[in-house]
Amino acid sequence: MASSNRTILHLDMDAFYASVEQRDRPELRGKPVIVGGDGRRGVVSTASYEARIFGVKSAMPGYRARELCPDGIFVAPRMSRYAEVSAALMAILARYSPLVEPLSLDEAFVDLSGSERLLGSPEAVGARIRAEVRGELQLTASVGVATSKFVAKVASDVNKPDGLTIVPPGSEPSFLAPFSVERLWGVGPKTAERVRAAGFSTIGDVAREPERARSILGELGDHLVTLATGRDSREVVGDHERKSIGAERTLMHDVSGRDAVMRQLRPLCDEVAQSLRAADLRAGGVRLKLKYADFVSVTRDCHLAAPAADSATLHDALGDLIVRAEVDRPIRLVGLAAFDLHPAARPAQLGLFAAPGERHERLERAMDAVAGRFGSNTLRRGAGAAGGGADGTGGVLPQGRRR
Ligand SMILES: [Mg+2]
């Protein structure tokens, strides 16, 4: 818990897919490159900085990107290429620490705690990693270094692209203060409404009135105060540990619209939660995956207020994430992954309060026990049972479970 003893680096590649395309195809350099489709069903996966100037963003419908940036060059994603580059990136990071936790292809935490004498100051390590990425991959990365994962992640974003931001121990609260509450982990759009209604709009507002945050927002308030004061104690989880538990389904018929997608996700949440409990794990983060009819996929992820292993918490988190994804076009596959896994036996990382999902988890564990004796369809959650197929799109084709 002595957070000031820790040194955590967060690295995030700049406009990753678009930058790889510009690197591999010199004719694209300096041009507005949009990875994704521009057709009626296309969606933007990543835009180069030249395209972002026009307002093109990830997850935007392709036709909208085309309107904003008529000269944009649309490029189909090459996921296997990006995965190759990602492997080379993670290999660079592994030179600096045995504890590297990838969050996605282009993003990772590295625990540098205690390595200062061997490797040099955080500034020096951050600079060296960025130089190696530039030299070996011909790509740029932004890096944040701080005493916790949360602050490091916020830091890597502030000087993007091609930035290095160090938040020295002790300066976390003043560094975080100006950011809006949406930056806090566990605060999706729905939660943000609650937090803002309570009169907290910046992280500094929360840090200044911890008692009021706790009394109005309860456990959530306690969690937010912990983050807002820079005391996040989550650990970097090394690559050798199990990274995620997920489930996805290719739908028999494409669906669109938030409610329809959420209905499809309900049984998958049950499945993932059950797998988590079976493995005695809790998830600190949840990822939503959607694949559109044109086979372009998007993912959105978030961290939970406290590690959870219950379907209700997973489903709520997906409800927050879906607001950040395009759902008004035909979707052929839905999925989720639970990541940032912690042994359930270990006390919740944020320590002082009971995880909000713990009650649900106990209930669902009891249901697991009954299901184990009588077959899995004996008991179903009310909402889950109501969600199956009423709209005529409920049929699903099971797909391989992913880890
Ligand atoms: Mg990135």
C-alpha cells in the first residue's frame, strides 16, 4: 500500500493502426489516413493525426468521417500486422521489467518499482523506452510515469502525441485536480451524471471534499476519493498471469440499437461471471466488443470501481461502455472480456470498502451451486430470462470462448 514507493509507467502508442499504415506505406505519410470503412456500414477504427484535425475520431461512422474529411484515405485494418508490431513493442517493454501488463495491442503498464539504481530515473527510463520504440519500430509512443496505474494512465494522455509526462511522488493531487470526473476509473456516462449531480465536476472537487463525497456517494465516493488523491493501489499484473476471461457470440441475425445489444450481452455476462467464480477470480476491468456487419470490430473498456465477479456488475459496466460505441448500424457479433483479474481470496484491491458487486456475487454463487446440482437452466436471473429472444433476434450461435 505504500504507493509512493512504486514507479509505474504507462505507454500508449500514438494513433497506432494509422501510424503502422503510414510507416509501412510511405505514400500515406503526412496524409489524413482513416483505418476503417467509409461505406454506409463502415466505422472508423483509428484516424491519423492529420485526419483528427478534421474531427475524425475512433468509432465514428465511416460516412461521417468522409463528410468531415473528404480527402481522407480509407485503409482496411490489418489486425495480424498490428499484432506483430504489438509483440515487438511488448518485447521492448519486457527489457525493463518482468511485470508488463498489456491492456490492448498498443498500450501497457510496466512496473518499474525498485529499479532506479539499475535502470536510472523514471525520466531516463521513459526516454529510453520511447527512443527504442522510435528506433526499432519507427513509431511514436506517449508515456506517463507515476506512483500508481491510474495516475500513470492519465499522465500518458496529457502530452499526446509523442509525449513524456512524469508525475513526481506527492504531486498527484495537484496533477489530477483539473481533470473532469469522467477520467476517474469506474465513472462511465451514467455514473458521471450521479457524481456531477452531487456537485463534483473535477477530480479536484472530489479530493477537496472527501467527507461529502463519501456521505453522498457512499462506496463509490470512497473509491473516487482514493483515486482523486492519487492513492490507487492496483498492481501491475504480469503477462504470465491469466489476463482475461471472455465470451462472444455471432448473432443469427444482425441487431442494432442499445437495448437489443444489451439484451444479447446479458447471457454472456452470466457466462463470464460464472467462469470468474469458477476460477476464484474477480475482474478489475471490463471490455465490450462489437463486430459490425462489415466485419470491422471496436472495443471499449473501463475499470470497475472494485473488482467483481457478478453478472450484474459486468452488465452495468457494459451499459456505460455502450454509450461510447456506435450501435445504430447492424452488429453481427457481441462480446465482452473481463480483465485485470485478481484472486477472489485476496481482499479487494481498494481495501477499505466491500466491493459493490459482492452481494450480487454471493447470490450468484448460490445460484451456481443450485445449477450445479440441477442443470444450468434451473435458475435464471429475472432480467436475463426476460432478455432472451423477445425481439426475434435472440438466437445465438455459440462461439469459442476466448481467454
Ligand atoms: Mg493508442
